[in-house]
Amino acid sequence: MSSEPQIIVGNEFTQVIVKKVYTRNGERLEITSPKLHHSIQLDPLALESLTWQEPEVFTEFLSKPFGK
């Protein structure tokens, strides 16, 4: 278990836990959804690529949860 601090972000619909983790390939940001038991580790380039997106991209993600 990492000793890195966690950040918990939530609202009335969901909650996520964000923390920095160390892997063989460097630092990653791990985002976990305790409710859904899903998590993802994103490297710095993947995180930066989020800043290149227009807000509408995220709206589209949310219109089809889980790729359905």
C-alpha cells in the first residue's frame, strides 16, 4: 500500500479516489471508483492529453457510459 495521500472527490452521484502511484515505468495517477470497482493508472502524457480536449469530448463520454 502506498503512503501517498489520497484525494477523495465526490458528489451525490459518485465518488472517486485519486492518488499518485509508482510503477516500474514511472509515476502514474491512479483514479479509482470504489462504487464500480474500476480503476485506471494514467501517465503524465495521458494526463496532459486530457487538457487538449474540448469539454464536449467529456460530455460525449458521459452520454454512453461504459461504451454502451
